[in-house]
Amino acid sequence: MLKQTNQVTPQQLETVPHSLTNTDPWIYQRAWVEINQAALHHNVRQLQQILAPQTQLMAVVKADAYGHGAAIVAKTVLEAGVAGVCVATVQEGIQLREAGIEAPVLIFGATDTPEQVRAIAHWQLEPTLCNSQQALLFSKILSSLATTVPVHLNLDTGMSRLGMPWQQAKQFVSLVQQLPQLKIASVYSHLATAESTDTTVIRQQQQRFDEAVSQLHQAGIVPPLLHLANSAGTLTDQTLHYDLVRVGLALYGLYPAEHLRRVIDLQSVMQVKARVMQVKDIAPGTGISYGYKSIAQKQLRLAVVGIGYADGIPRNLSNKMIALIRGQQVRQIGAITMDMLMLDVTALPDLQTGEVVTLIGQDGEFQITADDWAQSLGTISWEILCSFKHRLPRVALTVAGQEG
Ligand SMILES: *Cc1c(COP(=O)(O)O)cnc(C)c1O
């Protein structure tokens, strides 16, 4: 019988860029993403400094750690002292287990097929439960496997996404408590507007959460852990911290909102770099790239750079973005293509093929952040970070004095 070949195991998914070592000779040849482990350590320390005394820090590493590489980020932040990690899917959880991560792994998404339940039990992952049907299914399958998993109960206090409506918290939590093989690890909720300077909705959600919890207490149920805050909630104030905070964006060195910038000092973890593939002079009147969206107004020197929209540089940034070379700002020009883009390097007459271009990151006194791109594109930095493709190898810049 033929072996099924259409089933991709998490291990296979992990192979291509992530298993490379930083010393593989071709890794820096075209374009890559650098992950600064020292910045991750720094951000964990900064966050820990503002947490309420009993609060634990959980690192959100869903979506391949916002594009940074889940395994390397999880290992680094666990070393730096976070209590556990959060993912969105069962597959993301399995990838971490296969990478040797033994810490608690909380899955945010709903999991409600028998296969998912068995995988969760096998890999000792910690699911989110958000309705009774799901709780019953878990209990039934776990009973047949004679095993237990810690479960996290999600209440919807105003996000209108996943979660049991907060008004029904008591019935839901009591049911789960009575079901065999389910061990309540936490009760949590998620903020919808934590980035806003207007805290009305934050306070309303907090009040609903507190009310739901007090009803649980009245029914004699005391969940071991309560949690509500994402990055923005964590940076807002300690009353939102409860027993743990679930921090994603801030861990990667970005601020969820301008007004939260003053709270702590974060360092960007990701840098996106590529090399110059060719340098050429073009005459006035020459069209540049597909569609001739740009025509040289004067004699120009162009650098062709080996990175494009198939690597995750948004094509909508065409003619709108800046890159850094030798600590100087240069303008991108013409349509961004699938694998390459052009820069106007007229100001750098002796630029050579092979020189490094920083698309996101710091070079000399200039820095380009995911926020800059998000602003040009009318989106949020979260989306920018997640948009870099696996074609770009992730290379970890190791913490000084440590082997990577
Ligand atoms: C993604 C997510 C977070 C992390 O959000 P950040 O704003 O990146 O810190 C926290 N909690 C839940 C439920 C999430 O889905």
C-alpha cells in the first residue's frame, strides 16, 4: 500500500528555514530575518518589572511567534523566565513539543474534533473551552483515554469573539468542574479595545469579568488563575494583570499604542535584511519596473535588491517605502516585484553588489519599524510582523557569551 503523502507532519513544516544554523554558508546570501535574542531577554525583563507582584508572564507565540520563529522564541523567553507560552492551534502546540518545549502550552483557539482532543491529551497541551458541548466531548474522550488535561475557560466579556457569554459563567464553569477528567487551570477573557486611550470599554469588560468571578466564588468555585490582559492591557495598569498576562506584541519590541510608549523601554526583536544583487545607472525618461509606475526624472543609480512581495514585503509599499544602506536612508522606486525591488541609490555612487540593505531594523542612527510600514499601509504592526514568509530564513542572533 502506498503511504499517504499528503499529510504534512509538523516536523516537515518546520524543516525548511527553521532548521538552518546561522553558519550555513548560503543563509545570508539573498534575504533573511534576524531575531535578536538579547532584545527578547530585555523585553521580558522590562515586562516583568511592571507586573503586579503575583502575576506571571505568558508569552504569546502563535502564528510562528508573530513571524519570528516559534521554537527559537519560545526557548529564549522560557530561558528568560516566562511561565509558559500561548499558541492559536493544536499544530502550533505540537511543533513546540516536538522542538523540545516542556513548559505549559495554552491553545487560544477552540478545539472540538476528537482528533484534536486526542492530540491535546497526547502532547499535554492546554485547551481553551468556550462551550458546554466542547467540554462534554473533552470529558468523554479523556475518560476513554483515562487521562486529564488542564483546561482554560474563556468568557466573552465584550470582545464578541470566542468565549462563553460572561452572564453564563456560573452554569458553564460549574458544569466543567463536575465533568470527569477536566482540571480547570484558569478562567480568562480578552480585551477588545485595550489599545485605546479611552478606557471605558476596558473598565466595562473588567467589571463584567470581576462580576462573573464573584458569582463563581458565591457558588464555591475558585479558579486557580484568572487572566485578562494582552500587551496593551499589561501596559495599561496592574489592576488588569490578575494572575497572569498574555503578552505577544510587546515581547517582540513593539508598542500596541503610542500613549503606552512611555511605560517601558522595549527593543525591536526582528530585523529584515537583503542584499544588493545589481547596481546600474539609468537615463532620464527610463521606466522602472512592471507597469512603469515610476519614470526616472533624471539620471539615477538603481540598486536591485533580492527581496519582494513573495517574501512578505507588501506590494502596496511600492514607491512609499524607505530602506537603509550604510546608515543612510534610500527611497524604494517602481513596483515591488515578487522576488526583487529597486532602490534609488544615486546618493551612494560607490555602492557594491552584495551590500546589505535593512528593510526593517536599525542601521546607524536610523530605524525602520513595523509601525512605519503599518502606518503607510493603514494596518497594524501585528499584521506586518506576521507577513514575512518562510522563504526568508530566520537567523537567531545569540545572546552574547552563549552558544546558539
Ligand atoms: C493574540 C492574543 C493575545 C496577545 O495579544 P498582543 O496584543 O499581541 O499582546 C493575548 N490573548 C489572546 C486571547 C490573544 O488571542
